[in-house]
Amino acid sequence: MMQGFLFRLGRNLSQRPLETTGTAAGLVLAGFLLGGLIDGLFRTGPVIFLASFPITFWAASRVKRLAWFYGNEARSSKRDDLSDQKAKAQAALVTETEEPITSTASEREKESLVGAIEPRTSPVGTSLVSMTEEKAVVRVQSVIHFWCWFAPLTLSVLAFLLMPLGALIGFKVYENSLPWYEFEAEPAIYASIWGSVVMFGLLITAAIWSYFANRPKVEVTITPNTIRYGDALFDRTFAGGLLVGYKSKTAELKANITDDRFGVSRLRLAYGAWGEDLKYMVNSYHANEIVIWLNEIISSVGAPPKRVHDPAAGRKIELL
């Protein structure tokens, strides 16, 4: 049970980092508040926190809005959506080919396997937002080259180096807030301490923000004429397929916190004569799957429609 929760927590941190962090912090705060309330009423002492946190986490698991956090999404709704999608696809095929299409026995058997793991619709770290014959929009969990480690590291180091500056600012604010004859040493010391704490807190907050900001879900928009990968726009006249570039250990993109360290791989786009390096990197373990999936989507957008009747069917090629 704990292993399953940790797996979901790691997946949520990789897919929805800000929402997951905020939800976890809110649950911890709620546990403290519940324990403090019970302690204030019944004078139980700190031991009550051993019960307040499990009660809080259990009660929150019953909230529908937090189903994504606990992984309690109803399978029935997923299956209903899947059935609706299959029904629409079959209806479209029947309209196109004017021939009724029925599911095979193996498909019916798969649908009846309640509780079985459902096949992924896309590689780990990706999602298909929308797709038509003229436009496809997907999202890919990525890290931004160089900045993914440089920005958090630099801001964390500055948080310690600039603490004296924060103390000086706090001291000067106190000194200038009152006449010189009312100046006292003890309040000045407190003002200096608070100034250093505020400076440290601001820079650490900025470091945490930069960590998640440089691990975005990059939106990729594909049309018959263009490929927009994040903030870079490419003309499909010169564009080929995506390729896996070099591998790096400077960052990690784990599907869950129990995964091993695989590093990240930089993506390349065959563009013109030499190609272009993208600034985005993906999990090295899933990089090949992601590239194959993206190339399939690129090739399907703007492709000529399939013919209902193939004039070449049934012809035998003679080799002379």
C-alpha cells in the first residue's frame, strides 16, 4: 500500500509538481491544526499528532477533488470514456466504409478484465491534448538545458552568501525608522536577524520556483506547415523527424521517486542540411519511445486521407 502511494506521489510530482507540493503542504498543515485543536480541547499532549495525521490523510482521500493525488479515480468512468471513444471510432469507420465493424473476441475479452492494468495511450511523461487531421497538440515532460541545474544551484548559493546583506538591510530599516536617541541595540539585532531570514527565504523560494519552472510540460503543436516545439517554430518544408541527442547526468526526470537515476537526453530535430538541437531534454530511459511517438504524430498530421478502395489491391507485381 505504501509502495503504491509513493509511486503515485512520484508520478504526481513529475506531472503536476506545483499542485502536488501545495496539496501535500496543505495536508501536513491540516494535520497540525487538527492535532492542535484536539490538544486544546482535551489536553492530550503531543501524542495526539500520531493520530491526527493519519486521520487527516484518510479523510482527504475521500474528497473527490483530491482523487488525482491519491490515485482514486474511478475505473468505471475511464472505461466509459474508453467505450465512448471506441463507439465513435467504429461509427466513423462504418460511415466511411459502409460496412459494419464489430469487436473481436480478444477485444471483448480484454474489456472484461476488470482490475487489469490499462495500456498506456502515450509514453511516460507525455500526453495527447488534441488531434485532428490538420492539427495535433501534445505535451512532453521536459527539463530545460543548462538552466535546469544552473538556476536552482546559483540561487541556493546566493541565499547563503547574501544573508549578511539582508541583515544589513534589516538594520538600516530599523535605524532609519526612528530618531537616533531612541535607538536600542536589542531591537536592532532582531531587525538584522529578520532581515537575513527574509533574504534567505526569498532566494530559497526563488530557487524552488526555478527548479520547477525549468521542468515544464512543453507544448508541441503540429500543423501541416509548421512544428512549434515550445517557443521554437520550425517550417515543415525543411523539417524531418525528431532524434535522440546526447545523454546527460545534470538532471533527472523520474516517473516516481523509487526509480533509478537514468539522466536526461537532449532532443534534436532533423532540419535542413544539419539539424537543430532543441533546448529541451527528456528522460533517457523513455527517450526513444517519446521520439517514435512524436514522429508518428508528425507524420499523421497533414497526411493524405486513406482510400476506401485501394486500386492497387490484388495486383501481382511481375519481376522481369
